[in-house]
Amino acid sequence: VRFNYKLPAIIASVDPITAPSTGGTRLFIRGKNFLTGDESIQSKCIINGTIVDATVLGMDEMVCEMPDFFIESPKSVPLLVSVNGGYEFNKGAQPRVLVHPPAIITSVFPYSVP
């Protein structure tokens, strides 16, 4: 029986740390142990409870795209990563992303310019 142990992913930073709730923002995650040696296994992120695919850019960087979800006011949500197809996610410190609802323009002033 062959067994391969993968070191758990460790998140050091996330950029940007704020994103709109409309989704689509790419979160660049830096840390350690993102390459597993078996890149056929899809890395994953959990953002506010939603699992999304991650793209590993190197041993110390991956990127995930924010999903869209409804919120009425700004909310800080946890971010977790997995390098083994979503079977296990990082433990320890969990960075957070501040998600805000989209801006709604209700009026413009001045109404005209000279």
C-alpha cells in the first residue's frame, strides 16, 4: 500500500482583502505548500461556505475567484484552501475577506455643468 502525505497549506496573505458581493474578483493567496506534486488534483477554496476551484500559480501562490452572494451590508467572510481536492482544508489562522454589496447610485449632483 502506497501512502503520500501532503503538507497542509498555510495561508500568509490575501490580496485584495475586500471584494464586492457580485463575484468575479480574483483573490491572490500567498503562503506555503500549495504545490502537491500531483497537479491532477484540483485545489479548492471555500469562501463564505461556497467551494470554488483554485488555480495554483506556484509553491507559494494560488488564485481563487470570488463567488457571488447576496448581502445587505458589509460582511467579513472566512477563506480556506485545500490542495487535495477539497478533502481537507487549511487549519489554524483563517484570513478573512471583507465583502460589500454593490454601490447603488441614487442621485447625481450637480445636474448639469457649464
